[in-house]
Amino acid sequence: MNYLLRNGRVVDPAQGIDQMGDLRIRNGRIAEIAPTLTPEAGERVVDCTDCWIAPGLVDLHVHLRDLRQSYKETLQTGGAAAVAGGFTSICCMPNTDPPLDSPLLVRELIARATRESPCKVYVVAALTQGMRGEQLCDYAALKQAGAVGCSDDAFPVQSAEVLRRAMLGCAAYGLPVITHCEDKTLSEGASMHAGAISAQLGLRGAPGSAETVHIARNALLAHETGCHLHIQHLSTAFGVALVRFFKTQGVRITAEVTPHHLLLTEHACASFNTNAKMNPPLRSEADQHALTEGILDGTIDCIATDHAPHAPFEKAQPLALAPFGLVGLETALGAVLLWNDQLPQPLSPIQIVNLLSTAPARLLNLPAGTLAIGVPADVVVIDPTARWQVNPAMLHSKSKNTPFAGMELMGKARYTFVNGELRFEAG
């Protein structure tokens, strides 16, 4: 079916477009953008009054749990959660079971995702074999198989020598090294941020230095090797300062922040809420403010969800034993727009769409994040003022572990198109 999206605010940072108008989808591609378009025979007309018409959102940091952890999430349910949240392209992290450390596994996941997922799925392959931080992977073969970057994600390489060799290898083939920055000797056994709340609860906390030590180390190695280093889920004030500094030194360093680190603090764990247990942990208000400043001054390049599903029985354990992570694909847009609404000077629609779509697409050179004429129609229609209460039972993700349960968020995807096909329509 062809579509005419009418009377919306067309927002495309890639082309510098922010105007009222119509957008036509024909034969799966963006066909026209104009102030007014006349409906054609056979088109479905979609009323976008008071909504943004934007390129589909892009998430660089998603855990899909496949293959042997399908009780938590599948390609189908993860993709359904993505399109319900307005995401048309997501990057699957390599900590599947088995981990994505070989060209065969990368190709197989891409092929299966093409068949099974409602959204587009890109693969971030493992940085080391088995994600054990010891033996390097075949980066040339991984790239040829379709990998868009390499990461050991929640199992960050602890050896600087191994990471340096990995960066040299990835740089040779144009693969970004995507790092979860954590010195495990500083965070071992921690359940949350080391601060007043962890002291009140009697739980071991992870200091901010567990993150910043690795940011500094990794950035120094990136400077030496010329590798593109991308920092995942930045969470500390000093981490923001380090990224800012290394950018001024010409290091190829980029960074992401999550909606939950922008909107929540360590206080969310005060009631032993395991759905607020994540890694890196929710930090102090000072850290939260610094993350906002990092977005406003351009230090932080984009927003990513770190969607990490866990089954209810896993999160039902005591806080010290429960796994880290939350589902974030369906709440990201609402959380970001609520955070933005609370700013003294809110970001413009084009700035918000850039953070959630155009910037992450550019960061990994993905064919996404634009409404250019002729490109595949990956489009989201966003109602930016919709108020809705998060009900975990209504989430499309197979898991329901969200710290936003019962909270009222602001902004929602109304329609999501992938390759011109309507993959989600809000009820």
C-alpha cells in the first residue's frame, strides 16, 4: 500500500528540514515532501495533525537475547517492541547465546532477522572470542559478514594490551570499537551506585571511577591506534568531562546516553526496586545534570536504550542477586520527551530527532536517519505531547522489567513504517 502522511511537522535533521507539510510513501520509498500534496488513487491518507513526521528512530544498543535465551526476548518480540517505540533500525549487541564472535553467526542472525523481525536489525559483533577478553576475532571476516562494529559490551576487555591489539585490528577494517567502560576490580559485587542510597540499603556500590578509569584508558588507546571509539551508556559527570577533553585532543571518540540515566537517579533503587538495577548504575543528581549538559553542548552524540530484557522470575530475586538491565525500546521516546519538557530551554524537534535517529545512524554509517527522496521509507509519526502511563503488561517486549512502571511519560509513536510497510499503528 502507498501512503500520504498529511498535515504534519516534517522533521529531518539530515536535510535540515523542519516545516509543516505532507510526505508521500510510494512503492516502499519516500516519494515526495511538500507543503500540500493531493491524494492519489489507492493511497491511504494518514492524518498527522499535531504530530511530527520523522525518520525512523535508530537504536545503537539493544540486547535481543537470541538464541538460547528466547524466554527473555526473540527477534520477533524485540522487533515488535522497537516499532512500537518508533524505532525502525536497531543494533543487536553480541552477548547472545552463543556470542556473535564468528562470521557464520553474524550472517545467520542477519538472515533470521530479515525474516522474523518487524524492524531492521544490524549486528555489532564480539570484540574477542567468546567475549572473554583474550583472543581477537577475525575482524575482516566479521565486517564482510555484515558487522557494523565490535564490542564485548557488558564483558569489557580488562587487558589494555588486548584492547590495543583489538583497536588496531578494527581500525584496519573501519570497524568502530564500542565499549562498556567498567573496571571490574572496582565494581565487583556492586548492585548500584556507591553513594548515600547504597549505604542506607547496606549494599555494595560501584564508584564512578569504575567507569572513568576505563574511559580514560580506552580513549588513550584510541588516540594511539586511530580507532573510532564509541562509549556506551555514559553515566558519570567526570566521564562526560573526559569525553569532552579527548574530543578537544582530536581523538575519534563518540558517546551515547540512555533515557533512564537522563530521567532517573540512584533514588529509584531506594525501595530495593530490582527493575532500577542496571549497569552502569543510576547515579547521583550531579551526574544526571552533567549528562544533560553533555547533550546540550554536543559532548554526547546520541541517545540509545540499552534494552536488556529479563524474565520476571529473574528480577524477583533480592536486589543483590537480580540481573542488571531494563526494557527500554517502548519507553525511550516518552522518557526523552518528558526529560526535554523539564529543561529550562527545551531542545527543538530537529535536535530531538537528531539524537534519536540521524546522529546514531551517521555514527555507525547505517542507511537510516533521513527522509531523503528515494530512500526506503523508514518513517515514524510522533505525537510529542501525548501523555501515557507505563503499564508493563501492555509492552510488546517479552520481558516487562521497566523502572518506569506506573509513571506518566510524554510523547508516543503513532505510526511506524519500515520500507514503506506500516509495522505499527497505535490503538
